[in-house]
Amino acid sequence: MKLAVVGGGSTYTPELVDGFARLREELPLSELTLIDPDERRLSLVSAMASRMFARAGHPAAVSTATTIEEGAAGAQAVLLQLRVGGQAARNVDETLPLACGCVGQETTGAGGLAKALRTVPVVLDIAERAAKVAPDAWIVDFTNPVGIVTRALLRAGHRAIGLCNVAIGFQRRFARHLGVDPGRISLGHVGLNHLTWERAVYLDGEDVLPRLLAEHGEKIAADIGLPAALVRRLGVVPSYYLRYFYEHDAVVAEQRTKPSRAAEVAAMEESLLTLYADPSVDTKPKLLERRGGAYYSEAAVALIASLAGDRGDTQVVNVRNDGTLPFLADDAVIEVPARIGASGAAPLPVDPVHPLYAGLIAHVSAYEDLALQAALHGGADRVADALLAHPLIGQASVSRELAERLVAANRRYLPWAGDGAVEA
């Protein structure tokens, strides 16, 4: 099997390679092609990947390409993990909204919209080009904002599934709390990408969430940055992204006192690239754990193996709604457990969602639709409308000011805004 990774020069990539090397029996990988326009990064990361495979005794060959046509040809799956504008653009996403009193985050709120504006057109172009040389390949999207990007891909008719590491991260943490193998744990996971709740935690089919909250509530709450009393009252475990909604003002005050996450990651990336340049380094560096993306490789291996092997197992993915959540449009993209096989992902039935969560899900899904329209068709008014619809913003004057600032800051990536070409 050949896999192609778009954004293969990312410092994330050795996390992916580590999973491929460890889980070789699950996924019979013969070639891994890393695609990236940054030849320096591509050279460093591909050499690191080759050493990791060699150390593990894995037979897969590592190849590189700077174009989609060259790298994706013949691939059975194409993984997307790109960042348009790099950490510099992310830094703007995380800091610009703070000036307007809004959360600065790269996938949520105004920062997430800015990223969607830059990313959706680039991803759609990549998908079209990949389809010409690998027409039967699945596109696995790990590129944020995953829900909006996956929605764009599916609307355009691509064979795409969105993937996030939030659910698998919870599965692994809950398993540690319970002292059991993660394979025995499944989740009652529902919502949108980066807007989800664990309504049940099944151990061998029995819901043990009440036990988890009673015995480990303080630690679980600390992990997601929310008060333990709130988590216990809700009786569910929100994803840590819900902190931006439930503790908005506190988060803004906190963000204003410290460097952006983008600044931290940029420094971390240079250190990682230095490690990757060392020919003696042939295992995933400890520093990579601080980079983010924990368990991404395991989730990606499981998904691709099930698509290729028609395994019919259940995994949490981002998939077209098609009536699963009846209060959303059919073409909305939701993040729920789904049956994975050769024909793709089919969401499993979901119990009725409490209005406390359904209202926020519907609100953010409406924003995502408007955000996609802005990304596809451009226009400062569409950008302002999307911001006005977002529950973290929602004020006319703030939405207009943020729209003007976001368009000005991202002008070089927005052809409809003038002044420059799009850069990937």
C-alpha cells in the first residue's frame, strides 16, 4: 500500500511514522510519499522517517515530492496535514482576536475562520489534483478546522473523511484511569469537530462514566481546563475546546498575559528540525509529545486499515450528518462514532441530544456553513456574517471590525481580497 502525506515536511510527520512502524501488522505499508513545497523540511523529515523505519525493521520505502501530481500518483490514501501560512499566520489567528476581546485560537472563533479562509481553497485544489492521479484514493483530512475542511471536500464530491485526535485521546486517558487496555473502551462521543461531549464511556459495553467522574473527576476536569463542579453537574466530559465557550472571559484574560501557542510551537519546531537533522536520531523525540497531535498516528492507521480492509469496525470520525442529528442539515459534518469499511464511514445512530448541547451544536454548525461560503466565494460581508453567527463573537460592531482586520491580515492568501497570490 502506498500512502501520500500532504504537508509531509511537518514536524508532526515522525509521530505518524512512529505509528506506521509500530502497527505494521495492522497496515501493510509499502511506500510512504511525503509531499511538501518546503524542500529543506522535506529533506530533513524524510531522512528522519527513513531512519525510523530502518530502526524498526519496517520495509516501507520513503519517497518525496514537491508536487501533488508526482507524490499522490497511485496512492491508496492521501493524508492532509498542511498549514497554509505556517506558524506566522497561526500567530495572527491567536493574537488578533484578543484586541477585540475575543478568544484567540487557531481552530475556534475568529482565528478558526481565518484559517478556514486560507485553507479551504488550497485543500480543494489539492484534492482535485490528487483525484486525477489517484482517483480511488481516500482523502483523510487532519487539517484544521477539520469540520469545515471536510465539509468542503464532501460538498465537492471527494472521497473524504475527517480525523481528529480528541476522541482517541479521551479513550486512552479513560483507559489509564481505569487501568485497562484502551481497546476495551468505547465512547458515547457526539458533536462537531472541536465541539464534542463524552456522554458515555463504555468498558466492555457497560457505561462507567459515573464511576469515572466519581473517582477521577478532579483529574478529568483539570485535563480539560474546567471546574470539577461543572463537569460533575453536567454528568458528561466536554472536550477541552469547550473551555473557550464555558470560560470565555477567563480564557481571554489568560491569553493576554502569555505568549501565543504559535510562538511556543515555532520555537519547538526549530528544535525538532535540528534533532531530525542529526543522523544518529532514529526514534521519535520526547520533545514531539509537546508539539501536539498525540495518538494521531494510531487513529490514522486504524482508519486507513479499516477503509482498505473493509473491517466494519467503529471509530470516531468526521462524517456527513445525513439525518444522524435531526436538528442539523444533512450536509453538515458531525463528529460521532461511525462504522468504517471499504465504502467509507456510516455514522451510527445517536441518542437524542440534550438542548444544552444541541443548541450550541446547531449554532456552531450554522456558523460553519457561513464560514464555508466565505471561504469558497470570498467577500468581507460574508466574513462578517460568519463572525456574527459565531457564538463566541455575535456582536455586529465586533464582527465588522474583526472581519476587516482578518481580511487585511490574510490578504496575501485571499485572491478575492487582492494584493498577492495564494501561498501553500
